[in-house]
Amino acid sequence: MLRSCPTLTGPVGRRTLAVIGALALLRAAGMYRVVVVDGTSMTPTFQHGDSLVVGRAPFHKGDVVVATVADGARVVKRVTSVEGGWVHLMGDNPLSDSYTIRTQDVMGRQLLPALATWRFLGSWMSGIDEALETQESLSGMPAFDRGGWVWLGAPYRKARKLMPGRAVGWAGQDLVLVSGGYYWICNAATKETVRLGPEANKHVWAFTDDVVAFEDRGFTWKVDSSLSPRPLWRGFVYDCSGGRVRGVRVGRTALEFVKYDSRTGQERVESSIPRQAVRERQEVDVLQLVRTGEAMVTGGPTSFDKQRLFDGRVDTPDSPEHYAGWKRPLEVTFRNPIVLSGCAFSGLFTQSWIMEVAKDNSPDWVPACRRTPGRLQTQLDFVSPVTVTRVRFLLPGGDKGMSTPLCSDIRLLGVRGAPSVHLTATQPASRRAGA
């Protein structure tokens, strides 16, 4: 529903209404959209609440654009460089975030300056745009949301009502939309519609390709122009571009980084991490401490039972989200102080992996060890044993592609004879999945 327009009088008001009328006609034809600046990342150039008129047009370094970033949010930023199909964006406010996105994620370039009139009419103009939000394919086929439904075609022209929900993008000539808690894909030519995975699961696609990949029931699936979903591998997906799907296959003995070419139907393993843990000393039985109330595990990943990181096995749990980067530190709190001599873990980290400890119930955290980026299956020893009451692990999450970290196993190495420490039985120097 559109919000009411403020009353304008006098010549300025008539000119403004004439401009708005012309813009409304152009907007109905899908030639531009109005966006409202939310926040201060573009100050002093734009203020919070300013309205910008943007449209599909070539953009270059220095232009202001509206773009979709990794988490699906839409941002107003300035282009600082364009190279090799990638665009780097920054706000005019030096304290704002920067982004690197694909060229197809740029929704439009600023066509008109932010005037006081736009700020005055910002909410009303954005209401028009919200009611007629269009998604255009590479060939110009539009789709839009209206009245809680997705329509295929141009607003105010002959358009087909598809289903309740919202359009989220185009994969070549296939429209991707969300309805009833699931992702769907609709072929614009045949109007055939197929359900994909739950809305909460990851879905990736490229604007130029008729390929969508998604995660569902522990597997990565793909659907192409034939609209026939089929599983690719057990594991998860992190990228889809150039007709190729990339992800991680979770196997019994290795994590494999796989590339699937939808044009040839061929799959290739680009690299792998052996799933093997170093076990040269006794490790703290964290789960036994949890069962007896002597320890508590909090934070870290939220999509699975985080205690499984300490269960002494390196075989894979059902959910591939077991490996995702953590938005919160994973923390182990002990009722009584324990003595640790180091830690061991398996995974892939493209950012520094950090372990911190708190001593003698102190509220302060002290770095115990840091591991630089790399594909790891390693053991880290402290300079000398440390008595601690809390331990936490920081595993930064990535935005896309190989920036996504993985972690399959964590072990705290104890010192035999130290108080309040349950140690596992003697283990061989190395252990493989399922052992």
C-alpha cells in the first residue's frame, strides 16, 4: 500500500509533481527505481533518508551504485575499481564497510542527484518503488512483486501471476523466488516451476547462467535449464559462476574441494584435506566433564550440537554446517582449574585461527596460540603448561568462496596427574575417520 503524498503548493510544488509524474511513468516501464539511503556510510555526500534515482546503465570508477552484497543486503556505495568481472565498493564515510562483488550484483547506477525534494518525498517515492520492485533477467525479461505475489512480466502490462512470495533474482532465463518457506525456480519460457531447498539453506546462482545450486538434507544439489534437481555430493556449496558449481564434499577420509562443470557434466577434485588427527598425548575428555557438570560448552556454531567437536571422532556429523565459520567464539568453561599443554585440530582456515585462555577465573582473555591461514591437521603446544578456567576458540567466518573456514575436530591436550582432568585412554599417534 502506498503512503500518502505530502501536499505541495506553488510553482515548485507543481514542477515537483510534474517530475514525479514523469518518473512514475518511466518507473512503470521498468526504466528506473528509487532507493532510500539507510545509514551514514555515504556521508557527507548523502544523508540518511535521501532518495536516489537509479537505473541500469554502464558504471565506472567513481560512480554511485546500488548493489547486492554477500548476505543479500542492498547497499549504496561508490565504485573504487572495476577489474576482471569484480567491482570494489566503498562508502564516502571513511569508517564504512567495503565490499568486493561481481559485476552482475550491481543493480543500478545513480541517475539523478539527491535533492531536498527527494528527501522530502523519500518515503512516498520509495513506496512506489517497493510496490513495483522488479527483477530483470539478462535479456530484459522482468518480474516483480505486488500484493504478496510474484508476477512474471512488466508492471502495468500483461503479466502472469506466479505464486505468493517474492522474487530474489535471475539465473540466466530462470527466475529464482521464495514462497512458503522454500526456494523455487521458474523457467521464463515454459513457465514450469520446481521447488528447491528450504529458505534457511544456502542457495547460489549466477546472473548469467541457467544453473542454481543449493544445500538440502546434507547434500549439495544442482538444477539447470532442465529444471531437474539432482544431488552432486555430500557436503556443501560455496560458489556458482561461469556454469560451474564449487563446494566441499565431505568424505570418510578427506574433505574434497570439488568443481562441477554444468556444461560438460564433469566433476573435478581441486584439492583435499586428509581427515586425520594428531594424537601424541592424552587429551581432556571434554564431554565427560560436561556430563558430570564440571564443564560447559557455549557459543560457536548454532546449527548443530557443538559438543560433537569434542567427541573424539573425526567422522562427519549429518549436517555440513558443522564446518561453517562461527559468528560467536566457541567457549569451554571449567568449574575447577585444569592444566593444559596444548591443543590439536583439523580444518581449513583462510584467516587466523586463535585460541585464548582465561586464568584463575580472571575476566581477561590471554592469547594462547594462533595459527596462520592454511590447510591444517596439526597440534599446537604451549611454551609451558597453563592452568586455566576458560578456553575459547575464534574462527572468523568468510564472505564467499574459499574465505569460508572449516573445522572438523578440536582436542584439548592435558597433563596427566593435574587435578579435575578426565583424560581419554592412550591413543595411537594418529587416528583416521571411523577408527
